[in-house]
Amino acid sequence: MERLQKVIAASGYTSRRKAEELISKGKVMVNNEIVTELGYKVNSKDEIIIEGLKLEKEEFEYYLFNKPRGVITTTKDEKGRKTVMDFFESNKRLYPVGRLDYDTTGALLITNDGEFANLMSHPSQMVNKIYLAKLEGIINGEAINKIKDGIKIDGSMIYPSRVKLKRKDKKTNTSFVEIIVHDGKNHEIKKIFEAVGYRVEKLTREAYGPFCLETLKSGESRKISAYDIKKIKNELKRND
């Protein structure tokens, strides 16, 4: 027996939060009866109907995608701009896990598994995200230490797991810094460096949790095996 909203989210129909909204509004039926209780539990034999549509179990797909610059991290864009979903051909309702800014490149997870998406993106799971930031200017040790000690962004303290100068180029007056965070705030990395006086010229997410870009080229994706997904799910669930 599992909570109704969890089953809906795990099916890939929508997020858990949206599923809770649908239940509260009386738009979900279980065995032909409207359910509005968020703690309501169902089993695999129960028939679930959402807004008149029967919930069918979907086969899950998982991808690691190297998002190019200038691509929107969403399923649709009202302005007609290119989205990450334009790179995928599937009959599944795929969507991105979390987001990357329009001008940020790198590792992005794409799936139709709501449970996996929630586990990877929920702040309580503390999933590491590794970024490489190209900065305008040569960052000094004082600034790096200040970031390591914690930076206040939009009223919240951010404590990166790692901040390391990878290389510097005095000719172009730029430096490259690896930073590992586990939050998911908008423009987080850019704001962190701005707080110590440096502008991010270019930003790439090199890894999302255990999933690393490695040789994956911009605009390319690779399937993630069911074995790897099961392994990371079990690890994250132990942290709950």
C-alpha cells in the first residue's frame, strides 16, 4: 500500500505536489469514488482515474543529457524557443529533473519517473551537483575561503561541499573554479560568485549526483541503466 499522490507521481503523470493539488480539488477517483484525503493509500489492483483519464503504468526511461547553451530547461516554451525536449523522440511523457539556466550547459537528467525525479531534486537528499565556472578575473584565496565558509543567497545560507581553483589565465584575466553544491536555487552559482565580487562568464554542470558527463558531447544524451537507477534510488531512500 502506498500513498495515492506518490503512486500518481511515480507513474510520470505529474509531480507529487501537483498530484496533491488534484486530489485536494476532487479530481482524482479510486475505484469510481472521489478521494480528497492526501494520506489515502492504494495498492496495485486499485483503478485510479485523474480528470477522467485512467492512470496507466508507464515503462520508465532515464537519460543523462548534455544541455547546450541557449536551450530552455522545460517541456514547452511559450516564446517558441528551443527546449531540452526537442532533443528527444519518445512516446513517453519525458521531462527534465530540476533545471539549468538558459546560458548554462551540462548535465541534466531526463525521465518520466516521478519518484526518481523527486528523490534527485529534493533538497533533503543533499544530492551533489558539480559545476565548473569560468570567472571574469583571477579569484583570490580570500574569496574562495569566504565561499567555503558559507554564503548568504536570497536570505538562505549556502554551504558548498567543495570550492577549488582549477586553473587561471592571466592573459585573458579569467579563472576556472570547481564548485560542488547540493541546493537547487535559481542562478545559485552565479549569485555565489557575485557575492564575493566575481562575474560568471560561463557555467557548466559536469555531474548531477553520480551521473557525470565524461565524454558526452553537447546536445547528446545517453540512456541510464535500470541497474544504476535502482542503486541510486536505494541509496537515497536510506537517507530519508
